Amino acid sequence: LELLVRGWAGLTMRGGGVGAVESFSIYVEDGVIVAAGSDEEVMRVASKSDHYFDVRDKGLIMPGLIDAHMHTQLAIARGFCQDVPEIEWMRKTVSPIMKHVDKNHVLAGSLLAVLEALKTGTTTLGDYGHRMSFLAREIYAKYGLRAVLTETINSLDSSLSDIKEDELYPFDIERGYGEFDAAKKLYNDFHKPPRINVMLGPQALDMVPLNLLKEITEFARENNVMIHMHVAQGGRERRQIIKRYGNSTVKILHKEKILGPNLLAAHCHDASDEELKIMAKNNVKMVSCQRSIALIDGIVPPLAKYLLLGGLSALGTDQAAGNNNQSLFTELKFVCFLNKVLMKDPTAIPAWKVLRLATIEGAMAVGLDDYLGSLEEGKRGDFIVVDLKHLNLNPVLTRPVRNYIFNLVYSSFGNEVSHVFVDGEPKVVDGKVTFVDEDSVVDKANEMALDLMDKAAGEYIDIDSMMVKYLWRGLI
Ligand SMILES: [Zn+2]
């Protein structure tokens, strides 16, 4: 199968910046890039093609974006977990809803989130959650998508909504091992790099007993896969860990030799400067979900600090129930804004850098940079076309500097993405998903969300979160 796309310009992400090339074209055979560079060079190689797209009229070609941390199934609860105190978000909004989900809700929510992500330029979907084998079968493998999948392993005795906030969470050892088995099954059935890649997902140190965490780490090392874990994610976790172990999460993980290059640590917004240093020194990879943590916790995760320490990081949109969308282009803008505020420095994380975080550096962080993240011969044909004709992206100039690189980050919404290719296969063409009917996905998500909220409503209302209080006060 051959694919030829001729563009107005391209960002290759080669070298230390964005690797911009004017009159850029790309040619892919059997999923692998054969030529990517000036149109003249590429046309010497690309004699024929099954698929041909001519986007020389302001079509910008760039690597597909890498979203390393998403909980797609939570999209079914979009707009139901908002504007509450940090301690309430999981216990009083997410848990009372998600304990009523069944497979149909999960599938409907995930598919909605996956389409949203793809249409806004994400080609590598880093999905994290329960029932991941089901989603791998019903979405990722079925539609030929690029995914990094993590089955959640948690050992909590019951839903968080049933536990008092100042009590130590009781562990259900059997449940933890059951979920570890499900994670191993996902690995055995679906780990087929580079198309589908599996990581091991102990949810967080407060949700998994230390012994189990050590066993998971051992399995990950033996099989050369990464551990994907929420680390130092705020006050709720800190209270639990201090109470149980008398020290912080990062210090415990360091002591137990779990900090290392195969750990992908999500969030880390409760890590001190000293702890970030320890993580960077141990080559821990971070995945930062800036908007999500800002919205849920009112905190800016220390991404800029970690980068200054020489740490590697990917980006993530986390979940639509607390973010509230899966568009990485929107995320890029917020990553720059929030870190400039965090560092009180308008030069913190410039536009070119955030584009690298979402592509080549994100690929390095998840261990897939041999295949993804830049446009060069031998890598997989995962790339997108951004239509620079949109009002908000203009004027578009290449001299005296390429202003469109800044416009791409600070002026885009994500809906400027016109084409999306994975392994050289067209997944979005002219803004339309090729493999499923979008309207039916939206209809199904609405039907399933209503069904879910009908089941969860009693508990969701009874637990009396701040959101419910808004309701009683007639504010929403
Ligand atoms: Zn998460």
C-alpha cells in the first residue's frame, strides 16, 4: 500500500527544533516512510500511489501528536465532575458515577474520546483504564489505530466514595492480583509493537500495596515494558502515603528502586524540587497533563522545572470529565500559558518546544522514538495535515521568520486538522473520520450517558458534592 501527500510545508522534528521544510512532501510504503523532504526529492522516488493527497494549498504536514495519558472511558461523564474541591473530585463525582458503568457505557465514552483525539491530530493514543482488553478489541485493533494501552491495577477494597477521606484505604489483596492478571492478559494478547504497545499500570502508590507494586515492576523489567503510574498526585495521595509509610511517594519509590528509565510518571504535581531532581537523575519519564491538573486541583504541574532539570516528558489530556476535551492542540497552548505563569517567565516553554513535547520528545518518553515522533525515512507513516487557511491561523508567512509555528500553538483549536494518517492509512480525510459514522457515535454516547446517569443519579445526588450544592442553589 502506497501513500503520497504533497504539502505546502512540513515540520519534520529533525534536529533540535521543529525541522521546517517548505514545499514538503512525504511518501509511505506499507506503513513505513520511504521519503520525506522537499517535493522535488520525494517525487523522484514516488512514482505511483494507491492514495494521493495534494495539499500544496496551505497544507502543513507534521508528525501525528502523541497523547501519552488519557482515560478515554471517562468521556461518558464529561461535564459531571466539575468545579469541586480536590478531595471531592474522585470521591464525590467520578466514583459515584463510574461504579455504575458497564461495557456499553465504557465503549460509547471511549469511542467518543478517540474520535475527538484523532480529529484534532492525535495519532498515538495513550489510553489508561479498566477493561482495556475489551477496548483494544473493540476500538484500537479493530480500527487499526496506534495505541499505548495501560490496564489499571488497583487494590482498593471498594469504591473510593465509600471511604472516609481521613481513613487509610483498606486493601483487597485478591482484587489487586486479579487486576494484575488482567494487565498480563492485555500484554499477552495485544502487545504488538509498534502498532499496539502495552504498559503496566499500578494506579498509584496509595492504591496498590507495596509488595504487589514490586511484583509488577519485576514483570515490567523482565518483559522490557514500561510502568505507567500516577505519581505524587496531590494532597489526597500525600495524606495516605504519609499515614501508611511515613514518607513521600517519590522517596518511597526511590528507596524501593522503582524510579528508573522504564517508569512513566503521570502528573507529579505534589513532588518537591528535591524530588523532581531525584526523578530526573534516575531518568524517570514524566507525562504531564497540565489542563487537567489545573482544572481538578488548581495546580500547575512542574513540567518546565522538570525540563530544566534535564528530564524527559510527554503530554497528556487525561480525561474529558475534568479537562474537558481530548484536543492536544488546545493542550499545547495551555502548556505554554500555564508554565509561563508557573515560572513567572514568558520565555518558559516556547511554541517550538511544546511542538516537540507533543511529537519527538513525547515519543522518546514513551520509548517509541525508533518508530514515531519525526518524519524521516524508516519511521512509521503517522502524520497529520493542518489546513493553514483557517482565519485564526493567518497571516501565514515564512519570512523573516516562520510565524505559522507560533500561530499553530497559540492560535489553533485543533479543528484545523484536515487529514490524519496512521501507518500510512487515512483515518481522517477532509475533517471526516473514515472508518466509522461520527453521528452514530455521538448519538450512542448520549444514549449511554443518559442510561448511566439514570443509574448513578441517586448516589451522585446523595453524596452531596459541591456540584450538587450548585444545583440546590439554582446556579446550574
Ligand atoms: Zn490519570
